[in-house]
Amino acid sequence: MAKVSGSIPNFANGVSQQAMALRLASQGELQINAYSTVVDGLKKRPPTQRIAYLGSDLGSNLHAHMINRDATERYEVLMSSSGIRVFDLAGNEKTVTAPDGYAYLSYSGSGRPPYRSITVGDYTFITNTTKKVAMASTVEPEAKSEAIINVMAGNYGRDYKIMINGSVVAWYRTPDGTSANQAPAIDTAYIARRLATGEAVELLTTVNGKENGDWVWKTTDTNLAAKGITAANGWTVKVYRGTIYIRKNDGSPFSIGVEDGYNGHAMKAIKERVQDFADLPAYCENDVVVKVSGSVTTKFDDYYVKFGKQTPTDDAGTPGVWREVPGPGTKTSFDPATMPHVLIRNADGTFTFKRATWASRVAGDLDTVPEPSFVGLSVNELTFFKNRLGFLSGENVILSRSGEFFDFWRGTATTLLDDDPIDVAATENGVSILRSAEAYNDRLILFADQKQFNFMGNELLTPKTASIRATTSFSMSAKTRPVSTGSSIFLPVERGQFSMIREYRVDENGNAEAEDVTGHVPQYIKGSVVKLAASTHEDILMVLTDTDPAAIYVYKYYWANGQKLQSSWSKWTFPGVTKVLDIGFISSQLFLVLDRKGEAYLEVMDIQPGGVDANQTFVTHLDRRFKVTNSSGAQYDPYTNQTIVPMTLDVAEDNYMCVTAGSSGTKVEDGIAIDILESGANFVTLRGDLRSVPLYFGIPYEMRYSLSTIFVRQASQGGGQQVITEGRLQLLQLLFQFSKTAFFRVEVTPLAQPTRVYFTNGRMMGDPENQVDRVHLSDGNFRIPILSRNDRVKIEIVNDSYLPCSILSAEWIANYVRKSQRI
């Protein structure tokens, strides 16, 4: 028999579900309400501070969204099928109006609402993933039964003819050009008037039909008016300079053609379509729509234009402009009732939930400018990337026009512009329905059920440079979105009755990997993950599940020099909480919405390392903590030595306790527990004279850490340490090193024997800081007897006090008997 010793260097790596012999010495069997840090050791988790009561009518199925607008304005948004409520992070409820109602938020079934939300500036976009996007019934007006004749050039000695329904209805022959005086007769405006109405302007003063030996052309011709193409017969004919506009008033069809004696280069008849945009006139009737067909070999270069004034004040003598428009009969707008809605922060601090005003189609038809791919499908996720609002729908990612978050239509059918919307599919040999997206470095990581993709472009993201490339093939849960932590993305994966978390990382070469950070705790996270929250300030990840809704699973990690030195899983619970409705980080503060017996409360937890309460040297560990500082109305009875303190909160039901909060000039030291003798809806009776003494009220909670089995370990040839299981290890003593500690206890439970309890308050006889009625934080060690075989004893560290503790490491002494010698 030999007396041996060993050490547990730290308690930084949380829980492990591996076999005892495979665990690290720094891993435990159980860790509840304990916070693993690499600086302060194993600490009691921070307390929650009560901010506000949110109401009892919220329901248990909520979608929560945190708006982090700027450093001074932050809000918690709670949504359900019955409506939306908004609170600032001080707990003040904001007015929310819904002019369109809350019908968009309705869904069938129970469980968490199928909503996804994202905030961009003052707009929070909300999608109901059960709603399918539809087009509205609004269509571009159908083309009228109309035509235009564009007289483009006047030539001498040519016949200009107009044929309607195969018959010549207008015919004008120009002079032969034998005299310069005939030039006005080939003016395009003059030709148009002669063809339309037969109007002849006397260009010359004639005597007997001659002047200066030149003939004045008085050729008998035919015009539209002479042929009955008049208003009396149901026609509209107008002349605009060199353009003749013809319309059949009853809308009945007609055909039209022209001859110009110049192989079609002097006059064009345009009805519904034209092949070359250059053939369109500069003057025309307003609102005439023409299809420019372009190449006859393809329909994908067709587009539609409408004539109009350049500005509203232009007169008929000013050339107009042909603007591109949607094709006649084409649906032009989304049904806003089926599109994602917006929650708008108004200038007066109120909010409005309503249908968004989405941009309409401005060009093309279903062939040249097809509808966005989300039409007919649901919008599964919202994202924001490189100044574009993005939708994930089916296998496609659809990004809005750059800088225009409500516009998902191309600006023209003639070319693809750099700022046009982007609509690309994540094509694979299988179906990859996109569920989530996270911006990461210069790319957007897309997550499908079983695939991950990189969406990226060049430095300038355009429809021409955008591309999607499959990177990895890991399964992912569709119930919640991943969360980015700067250098990595955590994504949840369902695995039977439990969930796993993968850490997705992309190296500098674009290669991706997703490490299973729950590999050593495969059956720890119960049920499906419904919410992830992470803080890059504290390198911590929080996980909510549907099976264990009252708890938060905590992953604390630490990277240094490209190596992960800490990977700690633990669990935080909250006394009196039936469900954690929401969690969200702002810097180092964790905001929680907690359901306590059907009533919702907003609370906050400060996770920053080394933090202390105001006017104190430590943190008072009481959940639902609130501070009473204004005790001017307190009444002290010296005969009973009792103080009645007026309060606005009732502390009678939830096992509250009272602790002095500390303030200069008071008679009572900070951190002293005060007996609550009686409490009511608006008062509390305390022992002692506590006038003008700030007080904390809160609920105590328990921290518990169970050590793994202690083994003899030795260095292995391949590096690291290996466990020696041969022989008998009889533990004698365990020595805990602690720092800044005021209380903890150790429970030792040998197999089939009662539990022995050892506690320390950190006080040492002879220490000048060890004073009565004063909390003293000390550094030192705590030695306890074990007297049991290593694998037949359970050792737990417990702190159910409001006082802090910080366990750094442990050393053990044992008798070790080996039956053989290792060679």
C-alpha cells in the first residue's frame, strides 16, 4: 500500500457523459447553476434581476424577437396569433396599432408560432412560414384596338398609302422634286395630315396653276376622312406632327398596313408590336403601349413600352418619351396579405404592424421578367446581406434590389442591371429546402435540412456575379435558426430524443467543417432546440428546448492560438419558472422572458466576468432580484426592533429573502441577510432598524456540481494522460482551492451510506478581516475527509446561499494498492 496524491487542475470543462475512465479530470458528472470560467474557476451563475411584469395573457406559445436599434433603444417583441406586444428593456409597454389586423399571424395547430423575423433600421420584417405568397388580381391593362402610322421620311415622287383591313383608305403622292418650292410637300407632318384628313396647305400662290414655271401638285388623293375613318363611324384619328393615331372605339380588331414606295423605310404601321425601337415616333397619343419584339428567333428579348409626356407640364408640341411597362394582361403586384408584414417603429415611439407596400412590376412579362420564385411558396426565412433584404423560399434565395428592401422586380426587361434583385437556386441532385441563412465574413451561409451552401459574389454582389456552391452535408433542425458568434456558427441538429449542436467554421480557403460540440454529452440536451442565443463578448451559447422548457443549456467555450481550451456544457434552472419564453443577448447582458406560473416577467442577467453589485464587493445571488432604495417611508418600532418598509411588490408567495444592498453612511454592512417577519401586497416587516438602508429582495437558488470519479492518471506515450484503473484507490482527503468565496458546502455520499456535509464560510480565526456582521470574501483551501473507495463515493459541491463562491481546483490524497506492476 502506498500513499499517493493527485490533482484536479480546474473545473472548467463542465459535464461529460463519457465513461468515467474517458473523461478529463476537469469534467464533472453534473453541473447545475454553476458557471465555468477560465479566470475565476467554477462560480455560481449570475442572478436574474427583475425588470418588469409583462402580463398573464401572453400565452405559453410565443415568438419573441429582440430589436437592438441602437445603444439607447432596444425592445422585446412578443408575437402570437392573437397579436403583438412591444416592451422596451425597462419593461415599459409601447402602443402597437394594427390597421390590417393580425390575420397574417394565424396558423393551425399548437406549439411555437411558425414565425421568423428580422429588423432593419426601424422596420421589423415578419414572415409566417405557413402562408403562401400570391399575386394580386391587379393586371396591366390590355392593349386597345389602336395603331399608329409613323411617317419617318418624305421622298419626292413616292406613293404613301395606308391600308385598313386590306383596303387602301389613304393615298398621297408626293411631287417629283423638280422645284425647290416643292420641299414643304415632303415634310412628314404635311404627309401625315394629307393622309389623315386630306388637308392641303397652299404652299404657293398660283396663277392658272403655274408660278415661275413650276407646277403646284394638286394630285387627287384619298385620305382617311374621305374613306369614312371618322368619329361618326366609330373611329378616332389624331395627327401628331408626323404621326397618325388610329383607334377603333368599340375595341373591335382591325388590320393595318402601309406602303411608302421606299421599301418600308419612309413610313411604318405599328399595331401592338414593332421589331425595332427606333421605328417608334417622337410624338404620339399618350398611353399607347407597343411591344418591341427584337429578334424573331427568341421571345426573351421582347419588352413593352408606353408613350407619355416627359414631364406633366409638357404640351403637345414637346416630344414625348417611350417608357418601359409590363406586358398587357400581366399581373403586376403581390397580394400584400400573403407577403411578409412589417412592424414599424414610429417617430413618436409607438409601433405599427401592417401589410408592407411592396414595389410592383415595372417591365416585362412572365417570359422576360418572371415572377420571383417565392410566389406560390412560403417564405421560410428572412435575412439581410450586403444592403439587400433576402427571402429563403423553397430551394431559392431571393434578394431585393440593392438599397430597396421592398422591390423584388427587375427594373427593365432589356438588360440585367447590377442593382437588380437576385434569385438563384441551391441546386443539388436532391431537394434542398433552404431553412436559414447567416452572414459570415463575405458570404451568406445557407442551411438546408441536409446541406449547407455558400452564397457569394464578387466584391460587388450583382445578379451576374451571385452564385451558390454546396460546401458540406450536415443535417440540421428546421425548428430554429443557427446563431453566429463571429468566427463560427452554431447550428442545432435533432438526434432522436435529444439534440446536438454543431460548430460550423470556414477556413481562409473557404473549406467548411462542422464539429459536434456535444460529442461528449450526446444525451444531454433533451428534445428539440427551439432557440439559440450567443454572446461574442463572453464566448457563451444558450440553448432552449421544447422538452425541458424551464431550463437553459449553457455552452461556455474558450479559444486561444487557434485551439479550443474550454468546452463546457452545463444547465441553468430558475426557481418558480415553468417555461423560458425567450432569451437574447445584448453585449454581456442576457435578457430573459420567463413564465412564472402563467405570468410573464422580463428579467436580465449580467454575465460579465468580475462584475460586482453597486457599493458592494460581490454579487448577491438572488433570482428575481430587485432593489428597494427609497425607504423614506419606512417606520421603525424601537420596542419590537422592527421596520415596516413600504413596497410595490408582494414578496409573500415566492420564498423571497432580504439582503442589505450596501451604501455609504448606513449602519448596516452590505450583504447581511435580514429576517422577513411579515409581508403583504404593499409592505414588508423586517427585523432591525433598516431606515435608509438599501435592500435587495430575491429568491435563493442552488448551485450543484458533482465530481466525476477520481482516478490515478499518468502521462501517455502519445501525449496527454491515461487513466490507471487497475488496483484499489482509497480516497482519504480532498482539498479544494477557492478564491473570493463566502460560502459553499461539500456533500460526500459513500455507497449505501448517509450523506456527510461539510461547509465553509471562508472565515479564518485570527484574520483581521473576519468580523461579525460583515461578509468576508477569502482565498484559501478547504480540506474534507472522504474515507471511501474512489468509485464508490459521490462528491458534490453545493451553494444554496446568496453568497458567492469560486472553486479553482482540487487535490486529493489516497492509499493506492496495486496487484501488479506495469511494464
